[in-house]
Amino acid sequence: MKHLLILSFLAIVALSLSACHTVSGVGQDVSAAGHGLSKAANKVEQKINN
């Protein structure tokens, strides 16, 4: 019973840590997409103003 409890705890910790990396990666992807969109918008604005 003690071994099952320890294994369950370790599994939960491992899943939690991998979830943090996944959320962090998604945040970086969304940030990069936002920067790309901002650059594209600036280029369009420059073409309109010229």
C-alpha cells in the first residue's frame, strides 16, 4: 500500500511538471504569433501611409 501511494504521488508530480512546460510552451507560441501579427500590421500601416 505504501508503494502504491508513493508511485501515485510521483506520477502526479511528473504530470504536473510536464503540464507546466506545456503551458509555458503554449504561452511562448502565442507570444510569437502576436509579435508576427504586430509586425504584419506595421508593414500594412506603412504601405497605407506611403
